[in-house]
Amino acid sequence: MPPSARSLNRLLAALPHAIYERLLPHLELVPLKLGASVYEAGGKQPYVYFPTNSIVSLLYVMKDGASAEIAVVGNEGLVGISLFMGGETTPSRAVVQSAGHAYRLKAKVLKAEFEFGGALQHLLLRYTQALITQMAQTAVCNRHHAIEQQLCRWLLLSADRLPSDVLTMTQELIANMLGVRREGVTEAAGKLQDAKLIHYSRGRITILDRVKLERRVCECYAVVKSEFDRLLPDEIAR
């Protein structure tokens, strides 16, 4: 794996050089296909994943098959926090929202390094706190804010975790992520497109005016962003 790979995930980039060098031989670059499941609810998690140019959604799925997204993870973090938090499994599932790649690391390697304490442990705990904030704010947003505001939040959080402002995502999949009807997403996306904030065509969403999109979004986006900025180092805060 080329040394430059460190810069592709901002959590890896924030690690001290000595720790990164210990992990380097165990990091494996793997493709993540759109819609693929990284882990299932209640299942064992043999790996953690550090996304590079992909996004993974953490979802809760009901017995009737309905689902809602509770958080997104991209190049700012990792997928699989239950492995070092002591739970081993989680009732959520992780699904690839935007295809790309991630660095895969065996659970036992991460656990061993985490148990040393020090910089890696502190960094991962701060990241976990920021992720919990995102989960809590998502729950509040889905309950109290309009679909258009939820869509704006989702677009901005996703764009923050990708190397470009182009997202490959169908409206049906967005509706599943937000836990709303597809018609609601279609209407909200249409309003944003009419205002020339985004362009949507054949499953590709391009953010055209980020500044105006940020003016239109609810407070939830700023709460999540400022918490990541506060808790994580400059290398990964955006």
C-alpha cells in the first residue's frame, strides 16, 4: 500500500507516525460497492473500515423492513465503533451509500492498539463522541424538520465526506435513508433544483451552490459540523 494512502482518510492522517506505521502492514484497500452491506445488525464485525472516497450509512431496520439512517461515515472516520467500545455487535446495519474504497483493518489489530491507550484511543473516543452527536441530531431533525431541510442536511453531510460535490444516489435510496416517502424527496429535490442549488439527473446529484444550500439547511448540520470540528484535530476537521 502506498504511503500516500494515509492522506485518503483523515482519521488515519491524524494518527501519530509511530502508530500509523504499526497499522500500515495490516491496512488493506478494498472496494465498497453501492448498496453493499458492510455489516448486518447483530452480526460479528471482523473488520473496521476507514472510508476514502466512499460513504457508509448506519441504518436501523424495523421488523417490517422499513429503515432510517442514523449517521453517515466517510473519509473523516471509521465504520465499526462497537469493536472498541466493548459491544462487539450492534443493532444497526452499515450499507454503502456512495461507492468507492476503504481501508480494512482486522478487529483484533485495532483492539490491541486501542488497549495500549494513548493517542489512538483518545482519537477514537473523540470521534465516537462526535458520531453520537450526529446520531442524536439526526433523530431530532427527522422528528422536527421538514423533508427539504432534512435533504439539505443529508446532502451537506455527504458532500463533506467525499472528495467532490457530486453524489451518485437515487431518490428512492435517499427516501429509504431519511425514512420518508419517495414523493416527498422528489418534491424537495425539485425545489432545490429550481432554486439552482443542486442538479439532479439519472441518479447523480451535483451541488451547485453550497453557500445557499447552507443558508437553507436547518440548524442540525451546523451542530454536527461544529462538534466534529471541536472534538477532532485540524487534519480531519473540515
